[in-house]
Amino acid sequence: MPEAMLAIELSQRAGSVALRVRPGAPVVEVPVPASDDEHDHLMAVIDELCRAHGVRPADLRAIAVGCGP
């Protein structure tokens, strides 16, 4: 049963991604460097965070996105 939750905050130039593997587990947050003309780091950061904690896309119960100002 999917239980992990992913949160994405990118309302500023540099943002963050947070992951909670299951209810009650601690939230792990990592920064997302600002994108430049050659690289958008968001997907790489999400992939690395999820792999490090054994979370597959099918494990996600919810994805929250900050819509910013």
C-alpha cells in the first residue's frame, strides 16, 4: 500500500524537496539548487532522495506542491 509523501517547494530561485516514507516517520528535506541555462535540478534531486530511502513512484500516496507567490 502506498504510504510515502513527497513535498516540493520551489517558490524561490532555490527550493527544497521533502519526503516522508510512511506516517509517523521523520521528514527528510533536501535543497534543490537554482536552475541555470543548462540544468534543471528538480528531477535529479527527487530521484536521488527517493532512491536513497527506497521509495518508488508507486509507493507515493501524495505529492504536495507549493504554488508560491
